[in-house]
Amino acid sequence: MILGLPLVGSQVGQILIGLTDTLMLGRYSVEALAAVTISHSAFFTLFVLGSGFAVACMPMAAGALGQGDETQVRRIARMGLWLSFLTGMAMLPLFFWSESILLVLGQTPEVAAGGQDYLRIAGWGMVPALLLATFRSHLSALERTRIVFWATMLAAALNVVVNWLLIFGNLGFPEMGLRGAAVASLGVQVLSAGVLAVYAARGPDMAGFELFKNLHRPDWPIFGDIFRMGLPIGLTHVSESGLFAASAFMMGWLGTVALGAHGIAIGVAALTFMIHMGLSQAATVRVGRAWGQGDALGLRRAALAAAILSAVAVAGSLVLYLGFGEWIVGLFLDRTDPDAPAILLLGTTLMALAALFQLVDAGQVMALGFLRGVHDTRVPMIYAIVAYWLVGIPVSYLLGFVLDLGPEGIWLGLVAGLLAAMAALMTRFVRITKPVLSTLKS
């Protein structure tokens, strides 16, 4: 609980940054809401692909700490920063060609042009965002989670203020609309990465790790280890985020009302999902440390505690979505907009469906956290690709367009993909840990 709550808070704060863009741009115009929905899907898909290297640092560092090897912790963090920087730089050109890419993917010219306006600015935040993810993994493995939490909350609060100034042109600032939201997102990514970098170098009890010592020198064995573990993690992440991105593109084929309602509902669902993501990361650290020490009892306790807390959070989400869905969607809309009633009606329906897929989404992310703790990433990657791309996306298309269920059918396809992933990943974790846990009975 002590480790998990700050990680949950930092994940919630991170998603609040994107949700703030959705909330404020929804009140700016329906066109801006549609553009930022598709832009966030594109940016996040690339981010989760690149963040696999950062995420890999967490169980590797936790295992090294479990063995008392602080030098290895430093080597892991340094090469994680290398991989994150190189990956972020490689992604930059995609943001400058984003309008053409979005048009090829079937988006309207207006949405594609707005998406490029946003991504050409926000895309510069990819490098600091990936570096930030590496610092977060490093500090989380060391159980220095409070600074991660407060840095993220500071960024979320600052994003609200800068969005208010630049989207709407308040207090004499220029009215920049979509571009203002992009500037705000870029600024908070840079600030957050800077805060955690300073803490990692000079924070209490951190100087001994000498994180930035000889940062310029390559450490190819560790570089290779992180790459081999992180690439499957990134591909696992991108297979899931690709499922959600594909759903956004399919919603775009149905028009701006469907895309706007989807953006609101998926943003709110992502916010509560971050609770499970934070608990999953805490489980990765605890399970990873127990695995490194050969502590079967500690492994079981860590997994069970995280699963129980996640189940409690799911129950709270169900009450929120089913009881207050219409009110929540209404917060994102300008009621004077002629499309607002249609978005409100569809968004409320999607919020009810979110209650269903949050249950299975929580289960699959917890299983992934457990598996990363035991350094199992390649087979889960295959399971995720099959579940999301061979089950989720085809079922979404089948229900949404072939059977003509529209937006609701697309979301039921999301549930199908997540359910398949949860079942496969949970079974995998039980199979891997059964030999270790059986020692408790002997």
C-alpha cells in the first residue's frame, strides 16, 4: 500500500494531463475535441512503444537491489536513458508527417489538419516524456515514489493553468486553441523530466548511485539486456494501445460526434485505469524483489495484495460509470454547441460499456505487472498481440460495421480483446510461479 499509492497517484496525475486537454478543448469546439482525441491516440501509441525500455528498468533494478548490487542499478538506469533518448529522437519525423498519415488512415481533412497542428508541437515532448518514464522507473524500483507523485501532480496542475491561458487566450495571452494545448503539454513534460533528473542526482540518499557518472560511456551488455527485455514490453504496450488507437480511427469513420463521445469516455476510463496501472507497477517492484531473493511467500503476498486492491478499485469504477456517467460526460461539453446533445447521449452509453471493459482491463494489466516482476516478457507479448490484434480489432470492426452496431459495437470489441488477454496472461503467471509457490506447501 505504501509503495502503491504514490504510484497510483502519479499514474492518475499523468493521465490528468491528457484529460485536461480533452476537457478544455471539448469546451473550445467539437472539431478541436475530435482532433485532440485522434492526436492523443497517435502520440500515446508511439509513447508506449518507446516506454518499454523504461519499464524494463524497473524489474531489472528491483532484482539487482534484491541481490544487493547497487552498481548494477546505476548501469541499468544509464542505459535506459540512452535507449529512451534514441527512441524519442527516431520518432520525431512521424509527427511532422502526421497529416498525411491521418488522411491515409481515413480521417477527415479537418481532423487530420488539426491533429498535425497539435502533434507538430506536442511531438517535441516525446524525448522528455520517455526520459521521464525512465526516471520514474528508476526511482520506483528504489521505492522513492513520493517525489514521482508530487512531480506528476505539479505537472498536472501547471497544465491546467497553461491550457486555460493559451487555449482560450485569457489574461492577455494569445488564443491558440489546439496549439495552446500542445504547448502546455510540451512544457509540463520538460519540467517533470527536469525535476526527477535533479532528484535522481541530488536527492536524499541518491548521491551514492551516481546516476549521471560516465553517462556518455556506452555499456553494451546492459544496453542489450534492456533492449531484449524492453522491446517485448513496448510491443505488448503498443498492441493494447494500438487496439484503442484503432478504435479511435474507426470512430472517426463514423463522424466527429462519435469521435468526440469516444474521446470523452475513453479519457475518463483511462483515468480510473491508471489506478490499476500504478498497482501493477508496485506489484512489479515487489514481485521482482521477491523473485530476486527467491522469496516464495513474499511473491504470493505481493501478488495477492495488488489483486485485492485492484478489485476494490474496479468496484468503485463501476459505481462511478453506471451512476454518474451522464454527469461526467456533460462536464466536457459546451451545452450551447449543436452537437452537444448527441455527444452526451452516446458518451453516456459508452460510459456504461466502460464499466464492463474496466473489469477485464484491470485483470490483464495486473497479470502483466506480475509477469514483468518474474522477468517474463516475450510470451506475454505474443499473447497480447493475438488478443488485441487478432481478437479485439476484428471483433470491433465486425460488430461496429458488418453487424452495424456502430460505436457500441466497437467498444464491445475492446471488451473481447481485453478479456482474451486477461485469461491468457493470468494463466501464464499461474503456470510460471506454480513451481516456486509449491515450496510453501512442502
